[in-house]
Amino acid sequence: MTHRTLEPGKLVIASHNAGKVREIRILLEPYGIDPISAGDLDLPEPEETGSTFAENALLKAHASTQGSGLPALADDSGLCVAALGGAPGVYTADWAERQPYEGEAGRDWYMAMGKVEGKLSEHGPDVDRSAYFICTLALAWPDGHAEVFEGRVQGTLIWPPRGTLGFGYDPVFRPNGYDQSFAELDPSNKHAMSHRADAFKKLVAAIF
Ligand code: IMP
């Protein structure tokens, strides 16, 4: 497959998730790209109606490129737990959604991590705790062209949560080969081997 190259210049990071935007900015630093987030441009957040990570990443990338007239990079990612048949998967962010009766709107990552642990514990103490994070990056151009890249990192779910760095489910994910959770590892370590870094390496090899 021939890939289209991305010239240095402005690129919209098609996300309203501050943790993702921070990580993508760091990953883009060496490539002469001037990133601006969808939030900074007040672009609306499209509903993630796709049934796969790639469909949702493409939805977000196309919405931002159409709203801005600039190339846009979207990240759709999630946690897939073997013993839960791959859940929460594309619903990873939804598992953190508070119900209206719980008061303040927004996402509660501790609740979400507890939900994963609760479902795992239903399978007994010897349950397989292996899981992976997946990251699907979609890069879209204003003329409708788009390319998709996928990365993964394998690990084990730990309980209780450990560490305060990172975002989302980082405190319960220990990548294979490490003693610390993603939220305890120095961010430069996470950026060297995360699912996002893996997808990014593929994007860089193809696009820059
Ligand atoms: P979405 O891609 O916006 O649907 O959200 C995916 C969700 O997966 C995020 O909101 C995070 O909770 C979780 N997630 C994705 N990447 C990471 C990561 O690097 N660390 C921890 N959680 C992550």
C-alpha cells in the first residue's frame, strides 16, 4: 500500500481527552508538526457510534478535518481483558460514565477500574488477569483521504490501583516485563512502549 506523506505544519489532534492530547503532543514533538487540539478549536465531539476502534477513530478524524480544513489525527483506544471476552473494549470510556442520579456529570476512572475488578472477581481467585491496551490512530486529510494504524501493549491487571501518573486505567495496568503500573512508570518509559507509542511508530514509518 502506498501511503501519503504529511508535510510539516498544523495538525488537529481530534480529541477532547486531555490525557491523550498530552501524550500525542509529546509523540509529535520530533516531527515539525504544530498540533492544535479539537478542544482548542471548539470543534464538536462526534458521537462514537462505530462498533470497532478503527470506525470510531475515523469518525473523529473526519469530523475534525471537516470542521477545521486541516489534517487531523484521532486516537480511539481501550482496554481489552481476556477473561471478560475483550470487554470493556470499545466501551472503555463508557464504563467510567457516571449515571445522572450519581450527581456531577463526567467520568470516574476509579469507578471504572472497580467495575473491571468486580467483573474479574466473579470468575474466582485464579482468573486470568491478562489484558491489553489497544490504540488505533486515524489520520485524515481535508480531501477525505485517511489512513489507520494500530498498536498494542500486553500486560496484567493489578488490584488495588497504584500510582498517580498517566490517565484513565493506568493505575491498574502493569505492562509485561515491568514491576510498576503505567501510573507509576516515568512517562518517558510509558511513551517508549505503550500501545499509543506502538501505533505511532507505524504511523511515523509510513507518513513522515
Ligand atoms: P476513547 O478512545 O475516547 O473511546 O476512550 C478510550 C479510553 O480508554 C480512554 O478514555 C481511557 O480511559 C482508556 N485508555 C486509552 N488509552 C489509555 C492509556 O494509555 N492509559 C489508560 N487508559 C487508557
